[in-house]
Amino acid sequence: MLTISDVQRMMRELYGHRDVRRSPERTLLWLISEVGEVADAVIKNRGHGIEEELADVLAWLASFANVLNVDLEAAFSSKYGDRCPRCASKPCDCPES
């Protein structure tokens, strides 16, 4: 099973040479575009398309983090650990909005 660090490392190995030439803003636009494609797949109820688009979102998120020199696994663990960051409960007990 892949870890978040594995995904980030894989994207760095595959596309890092391109990512360093692209600005963070342009990489963010690619990520946003992929999130839009997930929304489109959900709206059109394309089951197989959703999986592919979610994979693309993860790939572009990892590339974006690489461009910014952010360790996603460490950032996620730091914020979420194993409890809700707002109410510190597991499962979350925050009021729904």
C-alpha cells in the first residue's frame, strides 16, 4: 500500500524535472482543473471516471506540494493526527454546518 510520502516521491521522480520549471500558481491551476473534472464526473455519474479523476487530483496535489517543498504526510499528520482538529474527538463531534 502506498503512503502519502510514496505518492509524493513518485510524482517527484516522474515529473519533478517539469514541476520545477512550472510556477506554483500554474501547478495550482492544474490541480483546480482536475478537481473540476471530479465534479464533472460526479455530476454526470461516471463511476469509472470518478476514480481516474480522483487519482489525477492526488497526483497534482502531490506535485503542488513538491513545488512548494511541503511534506504532505507530515503536514496532514500534524494537523489531523487521529482526531478532529477542531473538537479533538474521534469521531468528530463538531456541530454540522
